[in-house]
Amino acid sequence: MNYNLKSKTFDIGDGRTVTIETGKLAKQADGSVVVRMGDCMLLATVVSNKEAKEGLDYLPLSVDYQEKYAAVGRFPGGFFKREARLSDYEILISRLIDRALRPLFPDDYHAEIQVLVTLISADKTIYPDALAALAASAAIAVSDIPFAGPISEVRVGRVDGKLVINPVIADCERADINLIVAATIDNIMMVEGEMSEVSEKEMLEAIQFAHEAIKIQCKAQLELAEMCGNKPKREYSHEINEEELRELVRKETYDKVYAVAMTQNADKHSRHDAFVAVRDAFMETIPEEERELKLPFVKKYYHEVEKEAIRRMILDEGVRLDGRKGNEIRPIWSEVSYLPSAHGSAVFTRGETQSLTTVTLGSKLDEQMIDGAMIEGYNKFLLHYNFPPFSTGEAKMMRGVGRREVGHGNLAMRSLKKVLPGSDINPYTVRVVSDILESNGSSSMATVCAGSLALMDAGIKITSPVSGIAMGLITDGQKFAVLSDILGDEDHLGDMDFKVTGTAKGIVACQMDLKVEGLPYEIMLQALEQARAGRLHILGEMNKTLAAPREDYKSFAPRIIKMSIPREFIGAVIGPGGKVIQEMQRETGASISITEEGEFGIIEIASADKASIDKVLAKIRGIVAIPEEGGIYEGTVKSIMPFGAFVEILPGKDGLLHISEIDHERHETMEGIFKAGEKIRVKLIEVDRKTNKLKLSRKALLPKPEKAN
């Protein structure tokens, strides 16, 4: 053995334990740990370069969470059969870790940091995401990288009215509160999750409950670091500052910036230009030969002045950059059915933020297949969020969907999923797409509002309309201001970004990031109550456009009919190699899917044309019908033999009409009696129970000739 294993074990409740160990795996990383709960094991590593790249004025932190298929004893799907780019689920977990860690690295630390968390063994009863941030923080705790942690994350669920830390997967599925909470020993850092229309007080109780468990996990990390000798944090110097220039910038520009802020200009671009003009005027006072060298410093120091001046204006004057009061919502207008060819559409505009959202209704064949290491199955509700650069008046390269788009879309998806009806009412696969056309504050919340309207416009019977609002906070330790419906500028310079979505009854989803230490729960509760008032105001404005789902779907939207058949007939409906079902789809244009449920096959038929659905129904009913002796059928002559004709009385069911059963006359030959494809009425006179052969008669339906006198 050439390793020095150190480990720490702690209890998370109900007799379940978590173990953190270091010194055995990945020893060349700056810090590495393995976190284990049951059979679930996560390897977390952190590495930071010794020096920062020249010119960097930010922290280049990357966080990647990945689940190895070997952890669950499975092969990856796809042609290459190996792990590829991160799935959306893995990206979402990476974001949860990143958002909790990033604020706690020093502002002046600019060396690249890479945090990798890998699921190396899975437990089918445990969600590993609740342990991922604990593993990442523990790896940093045993390293020499400067960090104001440790932190940890837990999942808190309310199951059967009881709050539980890291509930098992089965319990998560029936929980009415499901939150991921991140915190240090002292402060909440991040909250994200979904709920079933709960109150603000109930949500806050869940957060407090989670924090108590996090304190135990943070102490365990500190004890593990102590067992490893409390490695001294590295010394670094990643910034060069000119303090005299910093003071000069503040002296010459603070009052001017404050004056620009006090103009309370609601137009983002003209307000930005006015602030830039103050900076440019200051640059003119610097000797021309020094400007290029001084510009990066001036930009940095001027940003500090902007932030301080605007924050002081909000705290001291009680007004905001666009002239609103703290609890005031920007003007709202909305419209539905804007796009004539979409199954559902809505435009939602709040201030300078606008979403154009569409709803597309599909069949079971349109379901999304999920092939993750931990999560497999099919998804019937998709929400995609797009953020093109023109929405902020910029020209940028578009290189696919970024992590931000995945995260914002997931928050909106969670919000709307909570009000979708069950499959007995809504048979559709539903895709919602939000295209952000303008952005100045909380486009994800605009997506929730537009998505709710578009679903109702499509005729989806959601249980309640949903609205969302983004809240902000400015505090100096003495004063504080809670801001409703924050602008983009207020998000950047504020101490909190708190997004809350809900119905008139309660909260359905939230996402909170805190940038300030020591936020009292009383302020958090005030923010939640103010958010509730804002949500209800926005709902009221939405209701003026559309207050309830439309009675019916659009005339061109697909109609879906479900029918059940005995399980033994599934093969007959599908046909050899899918021949029968494919032929029905070609003939009718309808989409047909079949799934097994117990003793039955559930058939779903989708088409915008009712006649197509009726044709499919008739064909399937014919296939599954059981011929009955004595039954009379309209049959089709399929083939003619010397001894009679074979007649199809039901799809795929032929019977023999013997030459003696054609009519009351005696026929010596079949020539000239019938043609293939001809329709004739016949009676089923016998079913051979051993061979299932059918004997037909046409003669039995004809009147007997009268006997000659």
C-alpha cells in the first residue's frame, strides 16, 4: 500500500451514513475525495494552475459533473458506445455545484480552476446529485486552493408531511417539496427545486431544515481537512492595481454617475450610453499616450463606482434605475394565437423583456428517449429556451445551446410541469419553445408566463395558470431593499437573484442565488411575500388576455384517440416486420403507436384528420374482432379456386366459400361466377375449433327457389 487514507463518516438521519475519504485515488490532483452513501460513490477532484494567465480579470472556473455508465453496469447508447458530451441532466448538476462554489473563491484569484465530479458507482435508490457539491467542496477543503468554504448541498423533500434529508428516489417521486439547498455553516448560498403549490412559510421551513443538515456536513469536511494537516492555502498575486487611479476615478465620477442614475431612465440602451459617456469623459483627462495602458484599470474602477452609486441611490432614495419603487412591476402586455400555424402561441412582454413561445402537440412517437446512466425512460413534456444575441442588442457567434439556456429552460419546465393534467386528460407529447426576443431582466420568468398562456391557447387543460417573478436585494448590513421584477443591471449589482414561480394557490418552483453573507431568514421571508404579491399581479395581467384553457384544440392540431385490445392481438395489428401497422399509416396518414399495459395493448392513433382516425379504428376493430358462427359479413373475394373462393370477411381473416355454398343451383365450375376483389355478402356457418378454418355460405342468405307444381 502506497497511500495514506483518511476518512470521515457522519449520519444524515434514519441510520444512513455518508463517508468522505481522501488519499487513495487521484493523488496528483490538488485535492481529491471519494464520497460514499450506500453503494453510491462519487470521485471529486480539483486542480488549479499555479499562475493566472496574463490579462485575466475574472475567475476561470469550470465545473463538470458526469455519470459513468459502468457505475450502473450499462453500455452507453449510440454508435461509439462511450460517454460523450454532458447530458442536460449532467449540465444542470454541474450548474448546481458551480453556483454554490463560485462566490466563495477570492475576488482577486484568477488562476484557472477545474472541478470534476464523477459518479463511479451507483445505488438505484439514491440520487447522486445531492452528494455532488459535498464531494466538490471536500476536494477543495483538502487542497491548498484558497476558498471561503466549506459548503455542502442536500436535497430536502417533504414526504407524507415529513421533511427528509436526501430522500430515496421512490420517496422523491411522491414528495410535495423537492429542493436542493446549498449553504456554508453560516449562510444559505443557493436554492433550487419544485413544489406542489406550497406556501412561502412552508418553503422557508424546508430551507431551514436543510441548513441544519448542511452544518453537519461542513463540520465533517473541516475535520477531514484537519486530519490531513490543514494544508496551508497557497499564496498568489493575480492582480495589479493602481490605488491612486482608483481614488481618482471615484473622486471624479461618483457624483456624475449618481446623477445619471437619478435621471431614472427606463430605456436600457440610452441609460448605458449615459454611464459610458461619464467614463469616456474621464478618459479624456488622462494624457493621450497613457490612455491605452490605463483603460483596463479605469474600466474596472469605474464599474466599482457604478455599483456603489446605484446601490446607494436605491438604499437612500428608495428609487430604482428606471424610476420604479421597490415592489413595482414593469408594464405588461401579452397576446395569444399570434402565430396562425402553431398549435398554441403567446407573446409575453414585461418592460424590456419579451418571450415568443410556441406549443407543439405530438403523439407517443414524438416522446423524448432518455438514456442516462441513472435516468432512463421517455419524456412527454419538453421545454426549450433560446436566447439569441439580438435580444440584448448584441452581435455574437451562435454555437449551440449553452449551460445558461439549459438551466433557464429547466426552471420554466419544472414550473409548468406541475400544472399539466394527467395522461388520461392530456394524451399528447408536448413541446414548448421560448424564443427570447428582448431581454432586460428575468427572461426565464417571461418564459413561464408565455408558456402558461401558450399551453392554454393550445387547449391543454392545465390545472392553473402559472406566473413567475425575479426578486433582487440590495443591503449594506444596516439598510436593505427588496426589489421586485429586477432589471439586468440590478441583477449584476445586487446581492440576491431569487426567481419564484407559482399559481394563485402557492409556489411551484424556485431558483435562488445569494451573493451576500449572513442574510437573515426574516429578509428572505419578506422577499418571498413580496414575490407572492408580484406573482399575483402578473397573473392578473395574464388573465386579461386568457384566463383558462380553450375548450378545444386548434382545428389543425392532431387529435389522439386511444383504444385497448387484448394483448394476444398486438402481433396481428403490428403484422410481420411491422407490415400491417406501416400499411395503415401509409394509407391513412395517421400516426399509430402500441404499448403493452398488463393484459392489454394500448393503441394511440394521432391525426389532424378525423376520417383518417376512423379508418384506422375500423381496420383495427376488424383485426381484433372474433368471427362468430351465424354472423353475416360483407366480404371481399381474395382468390378463386376450382372448388370455390376464399373470401376475406375481416382484415386478415379468410374463409372458404365452397362451390356448393354459392347458391341453390349446382355449379360444375367456378368460371365466370366471381372476380377477385368483388364484394359479396356471406354467412359464417362453421368454425373448425381445431384449425380455426372458416366455412362460409352465400346460399344461406338467398331465398330458396319455389318448387314447381
